[in-house]
Amino acid sequence: EVDGVTGTVTSVDVRSTTVRGFEGVETIVPNSVLLENKVTNWTFTDQKVRRSVKVGVAYGSNLRDVAEMLEETVKRHGNVLADPPPQVYLDDFGDNAVVFLLHFWVDLAEVPNSTRVMSDLRFMIGKRLDEAGVVIAYPQRDVHLDAPRPLKVEIVRDEAGSAPSPG
């Protein structure tokens, strides 16, 4: 990863280096950029990388139960490393959700696409929480009307004489 380009080095020449990005696009990076900028090598000494997934659940959920379900689910994935062990954190009391953060490790020598593991985990977590009746939160707002007197509510019928259908 250098100068906003992330991918795999496919060739090194005297004047430039070719990097193939994850979308399949090749970028030619002048070697001077490699010398003058910070370069991050994700797999230089170790193929293990840490990845994270955030999960927001509805307020009112049993937080300890949710944390245990998340930990159990992430440990079930065959490509998540047991050492170092996955970790589940209560990350935030957000505007719309109680947010959990899962950290886990993947060996890129065995799984070249950690995004697939992250997607798998989201499907597994969604299923597990659904089975337990835990709601994955979504943005919502409460509206409070400050009226000096009760509001008038009126049901208007259409021309056929029936009340309009909901929605």
C-alpha cells in the first residue's frame, strides 16, 4: 500500500513497480514514490492480518447475551484463527444502536480474500441474532409534538366510500 494504491506487486523494473489492485486494475508506481513515501507491506513478515466487523443491535437487547452470541459465531468460522483469539467489544452507545466491534485474525496464506470471511461472518451473525430474536438496529427517530391542545385526527374516505389502504 503506497500513495493510495493497495494491491500485489506483480513486477519491479528499473524505473517503476507495477501493483495489481484487488479490482484487477494494474497501477504503475514510479520507484521514486516507493522511496519517498511510506509503504505498508501487509504480508512482509507474517501473512496473518487482523480484521474487524461492527454490529449494531437495538437498545433493550441483553448485551451480555449478544456479546456471547457474537463470540460463539466468530469462533465457528473455519478461517478465523484461534490464536490470537477473536475478541468482542462493546464499542459504543450510538444514536440508533448499541454497537459491538469484533476483532479477529485471518491467515492470508490460507484465505487470500479476507473480505469473503467478513461477509460470511455478517451472514452468520445475522442468522444467529435473528434466531435469538435480537434486532439488528436501523436508524429511527422519535417525534414529539408540542401542541397547545390535542391534534384533530380525521379519516378521509375515497370516492368509493372506503378508507384508503395503509401504505
